Amino acid sequence: MTTDLDAAITRAFREESGQVIATLIRVTGDWDLAEECAQEAFALALRTWPRDGVPAKPGAWLTTAARHRATDRIRREAVGAEKLREAAELNATPEPERDESGVHDDRLRLIFTCCHPALPMEGQVALALRTLAGLTTAEIARAFLVSEATMSQRLVRVKRKIRTAGIPYRVPPAELLPERTAAVLGMLYLLFNEGYSASAGTDLLRPDLSAEAIRLARLLAGLMPGEPEVLGLLALLLLHDARRATRVDDDGTLVSLEDQDRGRWNSTEIAEGTELLETALRRGVPGQYQIQAAIAACHATAARASDTDWAQIAGLYRELARFVPSPVVELNRAVAVAMAEGPEAGLELVEKLTGSLPGYHLLPATRADLLRRLDRFGEAAVAYREALALAVTDAERAYLSGKLAEIS
């Protein structure tokens, strides 16, 4: 029973914390207060749910509890009638009001606030991962390859900037959307990826985050229906999500793309994603998310692994590198080249990336796989051990351990 209760509270935190914090930020205008009161609400749940049971609507319960905590804090710190009036209004606010954008969603507003052009890009991403994805400061620090103290200071600075600059908590009017679109799309992509391949923890997948990213991308597509990159991102998320159920086996071990049961892929999401991609491409304005969606479509529409057009995928990655020049893109292109032209051609490209991705376990993991396919088992074992030391989820470690065992 205790295990079930712990699981329910953990699930509620993962699924509801972003909404609770976003709502508290809207009604208080104070990021630190919102986070602290949300934490207090979850602490209250730990004390009361074992006695009273898990509420039918955990999110609503947590939001109410957090708002009461915020009201109490404001009253305790109130100086004069104005502060008391604000506390009363906070406790009485029923539902979010529509702003001038017409968007009625706290989390989408929060993303646009995080993506204000006055904020540094790394601060935007870190703050969104903290508030929307519920990642700890330590987890975000690992993602950015910096110390926890450095990331903590970065988060403090960006929240202070929002407060001192008076950055409004809203989706901007239509004429201001373009200046934030790229950052918002990047934020949604990161949010989805944290759900699709978690940066830490026992589970590889966090379906709640992936579903939330898709929901917000749909809202954004409704807000900006003429923007091809918005449609491209939504297509990309759907095409990736279509394969989610087959990415791990019953034991939670990662299943490689070639070994996944394609009969279990979500055909509805594949059809919708493909249609969205075609609509975006017809606009004649290519971009990174449309290209990534085209790559995902090559995989999703291949009936068998052997039917995959790896040469086309390699060409798409070459095109993607024009928009996003990065060693990660080059690593993915190397994999496609290896599948199209053979492991030696792929390994040659991988070796050029040595030292360019410190701490990124997929570089030694890819190198290990190519060495294994070339029957260079001793070198492959060394590379697998290097990847194991860097892997951050149990599912990935189990997969790599299995491959190491095969050649040992």
C-alpha cells in the first residue's frame, strides 16, 4: 500500500508540478514563491494522503493547497492594506483569464515568458526545464555540463531579470510572436525529448512530458497556423511519439530501432505527422524541424527495418547540418552513412568527432556498435565500458551492458 501511495505521489509530482507552478506564477507574479508553495503543497500531500487517500483530481488538490500556502505567506509578509487586498484576490481568483493573445493556457504562457528576448538563451532553457519539466537543479546542471552551484546561480539571475525587467507573464500579441518563435519551438522540443529520453532517473520514458509537449505544440499550431516550422515541430513530435510504446521491453530495457515491433507503432500519429509535414513542406520555407520530421518519416513509413532509405536519411542530416551545425547532427549522419555505405565509412566520420562531445554517452556507444559490426571486439568492449560510465538511465545502462556481454 505504501508503495502504491508513493507511486501516486511521484506520478502526481511529475505530471502536475508544471501546471501547479505555472498557475501560481500567474496569480502571484513571483517565481520563487510559486516554486516554494508548490513544494509545500507536495509536502502536505505526503502527510495527508496516507490518511485521507489520493484525491480524485490530484492536480486540482495540489493547486488549491499551493494557492492557500501562497495566500498565507503574502498575509504574513503583508505591509498595509494593499498587500492584504492582493492576498484576498489571490485566494478568490477562480480561473485564468484570457489575455490579448486569446490563449487560455498557463503553461504556454510560461514558455513564452521564459523565451522573452531579454533573457539569455541558456537561462530560458534552464528555467523552462526547472518549472515545466520538474527537473532538479542538479539534473539541469548535468544537461548543461556545469556544476550545480553554477546552474543554481544562473536560475537565480534569470528569475531576478524577469522580476526587475517587469517581463509580463503572457503570450505576446501576434506582431511580437516571430521574435520568440524559435526559442519557444526549441523549448517544446526539449520538453518532449525529456519525456522521450529522460536525462536522468530509472525510467527512459516520461510519457506525461511528451504528451504535454504535443498538447502545447498543437496549441501553438492553432495560434500560428501559417508558420511551417511550427507544423514541422508538431509533425516531428507525433512521428517520434508513434514509436514510444516499442522503445523499451517489458523489463524496461532499451530496444533498438531495428528490433522494434513496427506493428505496434501508432499508425494514427504517423498518418497525422506525415500529413502535417507535407503541409509544411508545401510552404517552401524549409527549416530544422521540417528536416528532422522528414528523417522521422523515413523511419516511421518503412514497413521493415531493411526498407529504410538510409541514403536519403544521410542526405537529410547533411541538409540539417546547414541549419544546426553541431557534432550531434554529425554523429547521427555518421550512423546513417554506416547503414547506407557500411560500418567503416560511418566509423571514419565518428572518429573525427573524438573530443567534441565530452560526457555524451551516445558517441562512445555509436563507436562501440560500429567496432562490433567490424568484429573489432576488444576495441568495442572498451568503448561500451566508456558509454556505460556516462549513461544516465537504467534502461540505457541495461542495453549497453547487454551489448557488452554479447562480445565478452
